[in-house]
Amino acid sequence: MKTALTIAGSDSGGGAGVQADLKAFSALGVYGMSVITAVTAQNTVEVRSVQMLDISIIRDQIAAIFEDLPVDAVKIGMLGSAEIVKNVAEELNKYKPKQIILDPVMVSKGGHHLLLTDAIQSLKEKLLPVVTLVTPNIPEAECLTNTKIENIEDMYQACRNLKELGAKSVLLKGGHLEGDPNDLFFDGMQFTWLKGKRIHTKNVHGTGCTLSSAITAYIAKGYSLQEAVKAGKSYITKAIQYSINIGSGHGPTHHFF
Ligand code: PLP
């Protein structure tokens, strides 16, 4: 059986973070493992509080997994602080998993900061150069590249800039721009558009986590990067189409559609 590891934050409401990642891995038939970096008290409405875990237990979780279990692909989600970024990067440099997908989680849809602003520089310096694929949305890419992204031309340029920063490949999600959510995949040489149709629903909690973990599962299963991002896009489209209308805020994506 193929395996995937998520290094991310816990969402008590089950819609995003580690919980979404493990659901996506399971739905795609991949054995899931998790390293929890932070615990959030959260539901469909809000992130109430966040507690980052001690560095020692984060490093121990990573070591416990890599010293015993096979890891076909790693997904990185919420990291929280510069200290956690640095330590996770050190551990990954030690165990050298072949495939690392980075979802540069920064702010929740409700506006709660999930990455301290002083950690952004560490993310750029320590993690971008070691990952196979980075999957920013528009605000995250703007933050990483220090540029405004307002149109398609800016999206091409942001992908090139992210490559300059060391990312081997980029999936820039276009959903924050007006119109249909078209995403731009850059494999370091060629660009491919992944076109979507906007689905009008309020239930979009955990969409970024779900997409990056679906891509990670497909990569673990042996899909090429290009095939994995295409399959991931169709997974997230269905996960939103069949999203679950629970809670009074943004309901979660569905993984078993
Ligand atoms: N909570 C955790 C632990 C996350 O990792 C994320 C996103 O990556 C979120 C919350 C935010 O989810 P959303 O912005 O989709 O509501």
C-alpha cells in the first residue's frame, strides 16, 4: 500500500488541517500518517484559539515515522511559527523524502493568522528550496513574491518568481481572482492551465488542505506531477460540489462523493 504523511495543524471541527488531509488520503486509498504541529480550537465559523506544539514533540513525531515507516509523499500544511518551519526543514533535510508538497498556509478564511508573519521569511529560505511542488493561493503567492497579482500575466510572473525562490514546480490557485477558478501549473519549464467552473456554495472550509492532500495522495500512488495536479483539481471540484452543509459557517468539503 502506498503511504502519505501530512505535517500540519489539527482542526477540531474536522474540515481542514490534518483531519481533511487524512480523509483525502483514505478516500484515495493511501495509508495516511500525521505529524501535528499545532492544535486549533475551531468550527465552521471561527478559529477560537491556537496552541503550537513544542519543537521536541514535533521532531519526535517526524523521527518516529521515518525511522520505521515508508513514506511515499509528504504534504506540509500549517506550520505556525518560524521555529517550527526551521525544525521541520531540518528534519526533512535529514530524512530526504522524495516528494514534498507545500501548501503555504498563512491565514484562515475567517482571517485568523495560522503562520506568524515573521515565519514567512523562514518558509521562503528554508522550505521552498526543498519542496517538489508549492500550492499557494493568490494572497499567499503575493506574500511570498512581494508582488500584486491582479491578472493572468501577473500569475505567470508569480510562478516564475516562485521558481527563482527555489520551488521546483508551482500550482498557483486562481480562485481569489474574479471569474472562474482557473489554476496555473508551472513545472519549471512549461505552463499548463487547469480550468474550473465556479461553484456557488458557502461550504468551502478546508478546500486548500483538501486539494494539496489529494495531489499528495496521487503522487504517492505514482502519478506524474502533471497528472497529479489534474487529478487533484478534479477531486477538489467534486469535494466542493458535494460539500457538506453542516455548522452555521463554512461547511466542509466531502471526501467520499
Ligand atoms: N485550520 C487549519 C489547521 C488549517 O490548516 C487551515 C488551512 O490550511 C485552516 C484552518 C483554514 O481553512 P479555511 O481557510 O479553508 O477555512
